[in-house]
Amino acid sequence: MAEQGNPNRVISIFRFRMKNLSAAEKDEYNATAERMLKIVNAMPGFISFREYKNHDGELLGITEWASADALAEWRENPEHRKAQERGRQAFYAEYEISVCTPLHEYSFKQKV
């Protein structure tokens, strides 16, 4: 990844659990998530998004950003702010967000 050498790069880790949602709420959540992904992909400084699910139901979303300023722009995006509020009201049972800067990075890729 070309961005690994960027000393200003930040990573946001979003750990969360969903409420028990109705079918309609699941549809709303999925539509909102799809819309947020479309918006974030167009944001200057956005690098990547990954999402993981643990067997116990905890979910993890990881976004990478070129700088803390780029992440702050996303955090304050008006549509994202509305989605955040709706998430607290209707979708999330709990969440935790950590923003980090890489101290060290290592990688390995087997040659085929």
C-alpha cells in the first residue's frame, strides 16, 4: 500500500454491537451504510474501509485516512452526523471509537 509511508496517516477503529433490529430497521441501516460508504469513498484523504464480524456478534469497522484533518472532515460531514444520531437512536446497542497512528508496520506476502 502506497500510503503506509505517510507519517500523518490515521486509523479509526469502530467497535460496535447492534440492537435487535426489525426487518425494516435492518433495511434502513443497510441503506444508510451503503449511502455513507458512497460518501466516504469520495472524501479527500480517505484511503480504505474494512469491516469484520466476530462470532459473538461484535462488529469492527476500520477506516484509514491520509491525515487527522481528513478524518475530522468525515466526522463533521452533515449527512454522516445525521447517520450518527440515527445510529445512536435506533441501531447501536453500544460502540467505541479509537483513533490511532501507526507506530510500526510490518508485512509479508508469500510469492506464488
